[in-house]
Amino acid sequence: MWWKLTFLGIVTAGLIFSLIPIRTHAVMIDPASPPPPTRWTLRFIVSNMYLTPGTLIVICLVLAAAGYITLRIVRSA
């Protein structure tokens, strides 16, 4: 049962991160003097997310569906 819940958590996180558009900084790049490369961390990715009301609603729906599936898995075991 624990592997089902772990898989469900990973899929839920993947769905949520795939729904949120990432803000790009392409306009701020100067080809003459490129900035040093940044380290891609989870905090950096989350800070550049652009959350709209529709995106928040979809995230809540994904979490509700994952919670329902989790309850079904726990009660069936």
C-alpha cells in the first residue's frame, strides 16, 4: 500500500508542476554580456511560477482527486 501512495504523491506533484506556467526572463537577457548561469533549484523554479486563479482551481481539483484516490486505497487495504 505504501508504494501506491508514494506513486500517487509523485504523480500529483508532477501534475501540479506541469500545470503551472513558468515565467521566462528572455527579455532581460543581453547577448553582449550574458549573465552567469544560475543553479536550478526547487526554490528557484517555484519562485518563477505564475499562479493565476484558474491554475489554483486546477491545483485544488488535482489535490481533491488525489485525496479521494488515497482514501480509496487506504480503505481497500
